[in-house]
Amino acid sequence: MTANLLDYDLEGLAAFCERLGEKRFRATQLFRWIHQKGASQFDEMSDLAKSLREKLKACAHIQAPSVLSQHISVDGTIKWLFDVGGGNAVETVFIPEDDRGTLCVSSQAGCAVGCRFCSTGHQGFSRNLTVAEIVGQLWFAEHFLRGHLRTADRVISNVVMMGMGEPLQNYSALLLSLRVMLDDHGYGLSRRRVTVSTSGVVPMMDRLGNDCPVALAVSLHAPNDALRDNLVPLNRKYPLAELLAACKRYLAHAPRDFITFEYCMLEGVNDSPDHALQIIGLIKSLADGAWCKFNLIPFNPFPASGLVRSPQRCVLAFAKILSDAGIVTTVRKTRGDDIDAACGQLAGDVQDRTAVHRRIQKQRVVMIKSVGAESGTDQEEPVNG
């Protein structure tokens, strides 16, 4: 089997070239051809010696996952479905804006975390993606868009690891992928323009801070452990106190940065003024709040969730409470929801190896009882449908 060169960061590619009896500088040339020019055929690489090109043809290839479908939203958002084999497919989303182009990249086929408001989690989990499958999403999108727009300039300025999967549960592949994205001989992205989103895998947050402190977004979604246990099951292993302490440790590696807390607004679940006040207490107990910002996310419904989007008036009132307390707060603009490309909607196709439906249904029953207890009622049906 030949090696897929999308699986290597520059250091790995240098070692590969040395095994072929080539100088390490050849790896830099090869890396530039692959990532900066989008070459997939070795004969295109005109400044490589013919003897090296022949060696590469015999033992290597360059291949991103193949595209199964492409959908374009009325707002210009593009969603691709990539085939990653074994009956699995993952989704990648490009979001064009006036001042940036953001690519939302998947890290796993499915997700084992099982957050109640996330369509991916309801599909279960199959496997981690390889480096080639992660980087391949960027490789394809960048060079496809350049060809489509007829430009040699960089199209993708920001990458967010917010697609399918929990990135920090695929740490080794994630780390190599980030190094490719940041490398000046690769995509040359700024550390602050590459964001890893996590549900709170505390030990891996610490490792990422040491190894590659890119921008960090934490899926919070609840101001107390009881509620977060039901919305984000990982909280039972790494409760809020541990999570917030890890956030502060992370910032020690990037002291001028901040943590973004993602907060999906769910009607009657986590969107009350009291919940906002609890957040203020949570944040202020550690610092003055200057080290973080909140991104309030309109929930994007899907049939199995049993949840409903908070009304805009509630979202704005919630945001005002946080802002008045000195916490930088934004409300995310929904993009691509007409093609199911918005936050929480990515699903793809996953050959589930977990008992996801039974697990999520159990969580849902617990949540219904919890909400019923808070309201003084005994609900036996889902809160919203």
C-alpha cells in the first residue's frame, strides 16, 4: 500500500523523504506543491528531480476523501459530503463573509459525546478520521474554491474544528493536522485563526495548550453541573469546576488570548434570566470575565432532539444581562440552515458502533423529569414535541 502524503506534517514528510534517500529540503518543496499549489500528481512538480518523482509514483499518492455531494445555500454557504469509506461520510462547510472565509472541518465519523442538541451526536460514532481525511477537507476546499473563483490568492482564512466529532478525542491526528494548517510552507494560517472546539476533554485541553495553543472554543451550554450533565454528558466526567480551571491553564500558554464559550439557546431549558445570572457567578468566581467571551447560538432544530429554539427576544435579553456584567457577548448569525449546514446540524452518514439511540433516549427522559421538577409538574412527554 502506498503512503498518502496528506497524512504527514512537514517533519513527517522530511522523515519520509529521508527513507527514500532524499535530502530533507526536498520535503519542503513537496509540501509546498501539495498544500500551496494543490498538486495531486507528481509529474506536476516540475522542480523535483525526475528520479524523485519516479520514486514517489511507486510508493506514495496524494488523495483527499472523495466528494459525494455539494450543496450551496442562498447565503453562499457551501456544504460538502465526503466519503471516508466503510459506509461513513462526513460533512464540511465553507462560510464566506466580507472579511474572511471560514471552513468548518470534521474530525470524526460521528461523535461519542452525545450532546442532546447536536444532530451529529444522535447518529452515534464510528471512528476517528485520519490526518489525510482531516487535512484533505481543507486541501480540497481551498483549491476547489481557488479554481472556482479563478484566483491564486488564499480563499480560506479561518479554520474551525467544529464539524462532526469531538476533536480532542482524536488528538494525535488533530495535532498533526493543526501543524499542517499553521506551517508557512503549508497553509500559513495564523494560530488565532484556527479554532478547536471541545465539549471539555480536560486532559487533552492541557496537552493542546502545551503542544499547539490555537484558539479554543468550549461548548458550555449550561451554567450548572446538574443541567450540563444532561445536555453535555461529558460533564459527568469533567464537571464545570475542572473545566474552567483547565480554561485558565490554557490561557497561560497564550496570555493575550481568550476562551470562547459556545452556548446553544434552548427554549425553557437554559435560556432564563436566572441562567444568565448563574453564568455571571460562574465566570466572576474565577476572574473579572475579561479572559472569555460568550457566543450565543440559535438552536437549529432536528426531529430527534425534542428541543426548540429560544425566541429572539429571550436571546437578546440573555445577551444583555451578560454584556451588562462586563462579559463580551455575541449572538451567532445562522448561516446555511436551508441546506442543514448550520451549527449542530451536521450529520453525514455514520455506521454507528455505539448504542446511541438508547443512550440519548435515557438522557432525554432524565432531562424531562428535571425540567418537570423545576416547574413543579410531572411531565412524561418531551418538553417540546
